[in-house]
Amino acid sequence: MIRTIVRNSGVNSSPFARWTLTLALFAFALVFVIIAFMDAGIDVPLTNRLLIAFGGSFFPGCAILALWGVRSAGRIVAASIFLVCLYYVLDECVFDFQGDLGLEEGRSATSPINAIWAMIAFGLPCLYYAICGRLSISRKSSDPAKTNLPMFKGD
């Protein structure tokens, strides 16, 4: 059944590449889980440890699903990136707003202006991809005869 899903999913990777990337991504996720629960003498609450373990294994897990033909895995990742950007904007501009946009601060500092830029650069394109499933504005045509339309009426 898995072979049928992969063959019909449009995944154009060789089995060697698929298995190799799956093992590498699984190891990457496992490292995050080990780091999250490693006791290094730092007092970290359990909720933070769980967030590190989940966040570090969520994206590699979705990448593994995408490699094996689950079409909505990319949309799930895009929607989660949009939600992270939305939380960043709400946290900086609403919940923790200090009256300063942070124009004097550096680019790596957390500030409302950097949160807005992150939403414009990453959040909105990810939302568009999560909803439409593509980043291009043009629509896909299911009729092959309609794909070669002339640019001008006289052509």
C-alpha cells in the first residue's frame, strides 16, 4: 500500500534518496528529543522541555511525511510557520508593547517592527501556500489545451 501511495503521489525522488533523507531527518528529530530531556544542570520546566522536543521533531516529521507522499504535509508546515509569525506579531505589538516600535534596535533584537517584517516575509507567503497549495498567482489548468494560450488575441 505504501508503494502505491508513493507511486501516485508525484514524489520524484529515488528510493535511495527517500530512505537516506528519512534516516537523516529521523536522527535530527531524535537529537532534539535527547537534548530536550538531557539534564545539563539547568533547571528547565517540563513544559519547555516538551515544547523543545515537539518543535524539534515536528518539522522533520512533516518532511518525512512529505517524502513518502503525504501531500498535505507541506501545508501543515506552512500553516504552523504562519501561526508562529502571528504569535510573534501579537506578542510584540499587543501583549508586550512598550510604546516603542524598536526602530533604533538591531535587526536581531525582538521588536514590533521586526515582528511585522517577519510576518510580511514569512508569515503571509506561508499562509498563502497553506490555503492555495502553491506560491504562484496563476491558476493551474486541468485541460492541457488551455495551457498554451497566446499572449495576444492576434497570435
